[in-house]
Amino acid sequence: MRHSILIFIGLTVTQFINAQTDTLTNSFEEIIKRQNPTLNYSYDNLNQTHNYSNNWDFDNDGLKDELYFVGTGGAHLYYFLRVILSSDKVVRDYKYLETDFPLITSDKELALTDFNPIKSNTNFAVYDFGKNGVKQIYIRLDNASFTTNQKQLKRNGINTKHICITFDKRKAKLIDYEKPY
């Protein structure tokens, strides 16, 4: 009986310790495995970074580029866009392009012939919006992020919360999604 009680206490303490050491995460790994099973994705808990690298070629050099959403810290965690093109390896941080939920749109939704990120409430997508064979990055800013970064956005010609980013000769071009290509 005494031996059974000690085993019970030991198992209870072990379960309690394991429950306390489970790491909270903002990773989308399980969702992405279901919705976009071929997509390269990882999340770094320590640096609060979503890594979507090695999926798309934004600079058309035949090599896949790096794309991250880097956490800004704080109680309500936002992530800014970081792009590193394979052709020059320059780190491009777009700290004024923030989202609190950088989950990429599912393959199934992107496959729809009438895909429209505004109508589908998409926060982040990579898609050939211009139908020209070049993938663009789409980001929807929430009201707080749009208001906070409005001056920087206007300097870049952006007037809406719906932004497409494309690269031409390694230079980023930001476009209001609502404007025609």
C-alpha cells in the first residue's frame, strides 16, 4: 500500500512538472500541415519568428527567397514582414507592415479562380495577383497597425489596409491592393 501511494505521488508530481514546462507557442505548424502540406514553415519560439522561407521566388532569379514575420514583443504580439532575396541577401525589414496573425491562406482558397483576399478576410497570402507569372506578397493590416503606421505607409504610396508587395530588379514596390495592376 505504501509503495502504491509513493508511485501515485511520484506520477502526480511528474505530470504537474511536465504540465508546467510545456511551451506556449504561436506556431501555425499544425494548421499549415493540414491546409498547405507542401509548404516550408517553422516557428522560432525564442525569437518569435514565423519562417516561410524557401517557398517562392520573388526576384525571378530561379532561386527561392526568404520570408519571415518577426515578432515585435509585448502583450499583444505583432509581427513585421522581413524579406531576404536570394539574389543579394539584403535583409529588408518592413516594420510598418505588421499583422498579429500571419497565417498564410490555404492552398484550397488560393486555387479558387475568383480568389480575392479582401472578400475572404485573408491576412497574408502569396499569389500571382497581377496574373503575370510573378508572385506578390499580400498583407492586410488591422485598424491599429494601419493607424499607427499611416505616415510611413503614405510615404510608400499606400492608402489602404490591403497591400501587395512585388520586387522588380531587387527593389520593392508596394501597391494598394484595391488599385488595379
